[in-house]
Amino acid sequence: MIDLHTHTINSDGDFTTEETLIEAEKRGIEILSITDHNNITAYDDLKRIPINEIFSGKIIIGTELEFTKDGRLFDMLGYGFDPSILSKTQIIKDGMVYSTVEGQTKILNHLKRVCDSLEIVYSRDLKILSANNMANDVMLDNILLFKENNDILNKMGIYDRTSFYRQHFCEPQSPFYIDETEGKFDVFYVTKVIHDAGGKTFLAHPFVYKLPNLKEFLDELVSYGILDGIECEHRKHSNEEIEWIEKYCDEHHLLKSGGSDRHTINHLIGHANNNQREIQKSLIENWIDELVPIYEPRC
């Protein structure tokens, strides 16, 4: 199995870099990439970790860069780049700096007011404890604890962090919407910095965005000539969606990738389709060997 989309505490994941490697080894992951949002700090962590003692697979350097388009946030995965080059770019320098306790507290207070207006119950002492506590995750995790919220959350299509973030927090028509596009970079910038650093670009989890016309969106990105591939297999992609994306990639000569997008203990590393489908190495065999691993086990 492989997993080219995982997160650590360096962005919004629950696990350290070392814990991620241990879990990857436990699950038999052959090729791993840590793709924290707008940073590559996990690869500094690797310099202090005895990798050969805890992980027997290959590690491909990666990241997940936010970009804006049409007033919404999307994500671009980058693989195989030179970290000494990418680290000098503004998006990596900014990293998760915009996520501060003060900033996330302001957002949390907004979400509380929305919950009050919708009569959604939450813990009154709910607060942001650290900079990587994203307000949308903190609020969502809390309101799911109250059974009295079940009916309204089901009606709104709020089931987990992804549905809350993509269909409400990032959706202008939702009362929970927060415009986080200001000061963010566009798709041309993020793909350029990845390519300039020698990397490959992959649009992350296309079905997660719940776009009204996904094909039209993809066709536009493809027309720009800036995509190397698309993340086909993902935790939130059904088998039918995976088949559709893979066919699209074949028709447009795009590379394919896959990853769990692991953030929490509920996300099974190396799996797609709601933890039901193992992501096999065959998905990436036609391109992965072009990249030089940042770590490869000794023979």
C-alpha cells in the first residue's frame, strides 16, 4: 500500500511526524508522503528521527498548498520538489502563521453566534488552546457530541470535519461561511512554485469540494497546462468517484495519485473510500520512480 496524503501536528493533524511513521509501518505502507498545509516542517523533523528503526518504506517529500479560485479555497498537492528552493517561497514562509490563537478565537466566536442563531448546542467553555486548533474543527467536534443537534446537523449535511469545512465553512451560501481567501495565493502561483522547485502538481481530492460542475472546473485547470495529475483515491471518494476521476485522468493524460488525507485516529492510513479501499502502489507506478525519495531504506 501507499499513502501520499497525510498530515501531522505541523499543520492540522493530530499526530507527530514520528507517530505517523510508526502508524505507516504498522499498516504496511511502502511509500509515504507527509503533506502538511503550506509547510514542510515535517521534513526537518525527519532529521531528528531514527527513521530506519521505525519505518521500512520510502518517503517522498510533499506538501499541500492552498489556493483560491472564484472566491473559494482549494488544495494543490506537490511532490518531489527541492525543499531548499520551496522553503524560500512566500507561501511556505507564511506557512500556518495566519493561524493564531487570537485569530482562531475570533472565528470560533463567529461560529458560536451562528450556532446560537440556529439553536445548535455547544459547550459554553469551548475555546482555542493552541495555534493549530482550527476553529472549524474545534466547533464541529464539539457540536457532534450533543445528540440534540443530530436532526439539524443531518438536515444541513454536516456529518464530519470535511462536510462542515467544505460545504459550510468555505461555502458562501452557508451561515457558517468565513471568507478566508484574502491574502491567499491563486492556482498559478502555487503550481509555479512547485514546478520551479522541480516538483509535480496534483489537484487534491476533487470530489470533496462538492462543485456543481466538477468536469467544467477540471477542464479549465487542464486548459492552463499547470496540472501534472489528480488525486484519484481519497478517503472521501467513493469507488464510483474514483473510477470517474481515473477515467478523466486517462482521457487527459494526467498522472494519478492517492492518499488517506489522514488527520485523526479515525482516518485509516493507506485507505480510500471511507477507509474501505486499500491504495495500491500500482496507482502511481508510471511516475513515482521519477522522484528521488527523501528517505529510502538501506538494502
